[in-house]
Amino acid sequence: MLFVGDSAKSKIDEIRNAGEITENHFVRVSVVSGGCSGLSYKMDFDTELADDDQIFDDNGVRIVTDLKSFLYLCNTTLEFSGGLNGKGFYFENPNATRSCGCGESFAI
């Protein structure tokens, strides 16, 4: 399962209400090679599903990932932090054994 925290839900609702995305868009998250810890998160808004997509609905938000990325993201929560020192969208990943200082990459 992938989870969406209240902070991320609020920001996604704000983006929807501003007309930047439609109700047909979902959150796509994936893991790619790279970053100072070896793996990096990627997040987009998408409307197209692929054959190997894993689909989750949490907190009123549809979140989708490919099967390979799900192996790294299982039980991860998408969060949002705003303000001057905010990170924007970020991931609370219980599977990560270490992450870089900026929180953009991790290792398992």
C-alpha cells in the first residue's frame, strides 16, 4: 500500500482547485537510479495507466506506481512541507536504510 498524508492531500486539492490538474489526473510515483544515495524518487501527475501499474486510493487521492518501484515504496507515505524551509512533496519511506541530506535520494 502507498499512503497520502493530510499535508499532501491538502496541497493536491489546492493544485486541483487552481485548475492546474483535473479530476482525471492521479499522482504517479516511481523510483529511478541516481542521486547521492543511489535511488531517487520521481513524482508527476498523470492520466495514462500502464499494464504493470499498481493503483492505490488513500485519503481521497489516487496514487499509482509501477511494479518495480512498488518494491521500494511499499508502505511509503507522500507528504508535503511548505513555507520558507519547506521541502515541497517528500516521501516518508520506512524501507529506506539511509537518505541524503536533501531527502531527494535514498538507499535500501
